[in-house]
Amino acid sequence: MYNIALIPGDGIGPEIIREGKKVIEAASSQYGLEINWIEFPFGAENFLKTGELLPDSALKEIEDMDAIYFGAIGDPRVKPGILEKEILLKARFYFDQYINLRPIRLYKGVPCPLKDKNPEDINFYVVRENTEDFYIGIGGSFKSKANQDYLVLLRKLYKAKIQVDFNLEHEEEMAYQIGLISRSGTQRVIKYAFELAKKKNMKLVTSVDKANVLTNIYGLWRDIFEEVSSQYPDIETEFTFVDAITMWFVRKPEWFKVVVAPNMFGDIITDLGAMIQGGLGIAAGGNINPEGISMFEPIHGSAPKYKGKSIANPIATILAGAMMLDCLGEEKVAQDIEDAVEKVLSEGKVRSHDLGGNYSTIELGDEVVKKLELSL
Ligand code: IPM
Ligand code: MN
């Protein structure tokens, strides 16, 4: 028996989570698993009504549960950053979910935007660091008196040819945000990436950074990558810069096996990863603390304009549910769900709107359940 915290959230969140839950229940009942869902109302609606985001009392309650199944958050009525930081990121940090595991897999039957690429070409993992880097939330903004010497120098340089239109009392607005990584925080995510490669029998781990410019932060990242990799002599390694890897994801996705990236770059490259696997409707992820409570969610957001229309694709959420069961040690149930999803996608009969079909969110969920039942 598992106790799962359910946070459907905003926009299409409740619709897709409903299908995910339906599929998990159908699959787990076949194996005699019992799931006790504990639903929480957190999200925009609840915030606007009560002023509450994700209270510590709820986090304490969830500490005694087995995992979190999360829909999506984000709502046009709330300024960007509030729900994201105070709900999603708060949970990731509170439970120290230091891995964000995002499989990039093109399933049969899913149209790929890359020319001549097939399912066997797009099948790798991005391991995104999930608690450090530019996400630590340290920053600020201020106004400073512009440096007078600097202004005088500028005037000289321009030799009065150009009219310098600021005066010496000019106040300049500035903002900064700090990116920080720690030795232990970097070590643990890189170690996880190598262990994953070992477990999946994949022979290459690619490190992502921008060590050619952000030399302090990603210089340390590289040092630690080298240290950790020396413990895995059978696994090939390489360094890539984040700008270059976006090109390689498009040009030669078949090259990649396990990619490990700092938090912000990992965020950016996995939206691209989602596109090459056929779209955000398919891309799932897990915020994992291998020693604690993990949280599973689709990579996509709350898509407010599709809310309540039953046209969102629930597949990403269903696959996130499979990842959750896998993480809980129910590998067989997880595999059954993934197989059922693969059947639905490869048959291509019951297609969601994002993949060019006109089946509803509910019909997609029902079809996955049907395939599950047929396979048993
Ligand atoms: C993601 C999202 C989040 C992130 C936002 C919603 C805070 O983009 O899960 O990729 O930046 O991590
Ligand atoms: Mn993102």
C-alpha cells in the first residue's frame, strides 16, 4: 500500500492528473497494489481564495507519504514566479529532490519534427541538477549613483562627438542573481548520472556547462565531473557547452545516452528534448530524492487556454506516473503502463489534439487502460 500526495494544480493540471490516476489504479489493481491518494488543493485558485501557497504543515504531512504526483501550476491571474517558486520549487527544495530525471524518448507512431529520425535514434536521459545553480533564489536589485569617473572617461572617449545624454547625478538601476553550486551537490548528481548509465548499460555520459565563460561555477562542475568519472572507467565521457548541445540534439540525437546538466541549462535543454521526442504532451519527468520523497510531473506547464476543454494530452502525466511506480520499486507495473502507452501511440488510432488527432483527454486515458487490460 502506498500513500501518494496528489497536487493537480492549475489549468489542465486536474484533467491530466485524473487520467494519470485512472491508469495507475487500473495497472496497480492487477498486481494487488493499493494506493491511498491524499489530494491537496494547492495552486492559483486556492492561493487567490485563501492566500496560502504551499504551507509547511502540508509539507510535514507529505513527509510521511511515499511520493507526490503533481499536475502543473501557473495561472495568468498570478504574477509569474509566485506559484512557481512558492509551490513547485519549494517542494523540490524542501524534499531535497536533487535529481530531475527527464527521459527523452521518441515512441513509435509519434511524429518527430527532425527529418529522418526514428525511435531508435532518440532514446536518452537528461539528468538535471535540481537544487542549486541559478535556482537558489539569491539576488536583488538596487539603484546606484553611476560612477562619476566612469562618466568623465566616457565623455573623453566620445571626444564630445557624440552627445552623451546622461548627467552626473544619473541613478542607474541594477539587478543581480547568484548562481551557486557546491562540491557535494554536484558530486551527487554526477554520480547519479553515472550510476544510471551503468544500470541501463549505456556507455556514454555527456556533461553540459558553459565553462568557457562562467569559469568559476562550471570550472568546479568540470573538476568534479572528472573526479567522479574516474571511478567509472568503462563509461566514455565528454564535455559539451550548452549552446553546442542544443545544436547536437537536433543534428545527431542518436549520439546521446546520459546527459548531465546544471539546473538552469538542464531546464532549457529539456524543452528542446521534449520537442524532438514529439512534443511536450509526451515528455515526463521525476524530481527525485533517491533517499527521500520524490515528485513526478509532466514537463509541460498548466496551459491555461486549454483548461476545461478536455483536449490536453495526458500521456506525459501518465508516463510520469509510470516513473513514480518505477521509483517506488514497482518496475513491472511501471513497464506495463509504458508498454500500454507505447501501444496507443504506435497504433495511432486514438490520437490527442497535439499529435493531430481529435480524441479527448479522457478518451486517451481510457485507451491506455484498455491496452493495459488487454495485455493481462
Ligand atoms: C520545469 C519548469 C520549472 C523550472 C518552472 C515552472 C519553475 O520550467 O519544471 O522545467 O524552471 O524548473
Ligand atoms: Mn522548464
